[in-house]
Amino acid sequence: MVAREERPGRHRALTGLALGMVFALAACAPGAPPGAVVDPATGLAYGSVVEKSIVVDAAQFRNRRIRVVTRNTSGDLAFDMGGFAGQLRSSYAGKGYQPTDGDDFGIRVDLNVLRSSQVTVNYSTEFAFLGGAGGAIAGRRSDIAQGTAIGLVSGATLGAIAGTYATKDTYIVVAEISVAIMDSRTGFNQRTITFSDSPRLEERETDIRTFRQVARTRVAVYAGGRNVAQAQIAEEVRRRLARIAADII
């Protein structure tokens, strides 16, 4: 039996060809959309839009007790609003606020989940603040005037996420956040005239606490991925929404 002689040049040529095929396949494989924030652990690509910033600090308030109220009008029953509210309270406590369920609060944060679903429709039609987030224009974050008009975009645009991943591999949450500051005065008396069966008129005093100022903003967080369960995508998006909401004030 005669051993076959291997020529070094031929071996190097085959190795180079194999490496070239690997690089070619990697280049053809679909990647994350431009500007996306990619989680290295899951491969999920994220993006978010904040309609406008609310600038406040705990040091501004004499009464730092804060009441956190969360609501879900999206119809998504899988959204754990109790756990979500707990995350917000913990975050606000770390910033110097004092979470409370009593009536002695000086600040009220109200978060209402408006949409929680897969990306299946043109959300920029329903939520104007998404604006250019439906397309590549929102990725130009260096234009301050434009960013103000369409919301503060971070990561990939909504259009890029929707165009890169299948609908079943996407998820979006849209929420409205209201920050209300109580009037430091105790309230005011309101006299109401009520009519009864008798000809007498009655006067009733009502003590109502009022808000001195209310600021509102909307936030959208969305993500897409491959080979990731829908429940995992949804959970990660909700966590990121909680972090953004915690940084609102």
C-alpha cells in the first residue's frame, strides 16, 4: 500500500476556501437591525421611544412621600401589574422618595399600560409620538429638533424591528406615565346646593385636595429576536419599561 503524499499548498488552499465559506455564510445570515441594543445573553434587539422628558428630583419636595398607581387598559391579562408596581416603588425609594399607600402623599405617579402585544399594526398612526420611529428617520438621534418632534429614540426604530423579525418574534408595550404634584395647602371648602323633596336648600362642605401640577409622557418599548420564546420577549420588554419608568423622575 502506497501512502499518498499531501502537498502543503493544496492543504492551505482548502483551509482558505473553508474559511471563506464560513465568512460568506455569516455575512448572509440576518443580523440585528441598525442601532439596536442587543442583549448578548438572549440575542434580543431592543428599541424605545420616550415622548418627552420630565425633570424633577426628590430634593425639590418637602413631602417626598410618593404613591404609585398602575393600571392596565391594554387587555393583556398576562401583565403582572402588582410586580411591576413593586419594581417602581423600590426604584423610587432608592432615589430618595418614600413610597406610601396612604393619603399623605405629596407626589403621585400613575402608569397606564395602553398596548401590550406583538407588533402587528402601524402604531405610529395611533400613537403620534412614535412618528419617525416607524422608519429609519428616527435613527438620526443627532438632530435635536427632529428628536424632540418624534420622541427620544434609543436603540433600533420600531420599523427596523418589525422589518427584521417575524411578527411572532416581536413585542411592544406602550404606556402613559403621569406625575402629579399635590398642592401643599390642605385643600379648600366647596359649598354645594342640593335640592330635596322639601323646599329647603342644603349647603354641604367638601374638602378636596388638588394637584398643583401634572406632567404626562408616553413611553414605548419594543423588541425582536430569533429562537426566543414569546413569553421571554414580553418579560424582557416589561423589565425595560420598568427601568425607563423609574428614571422618568
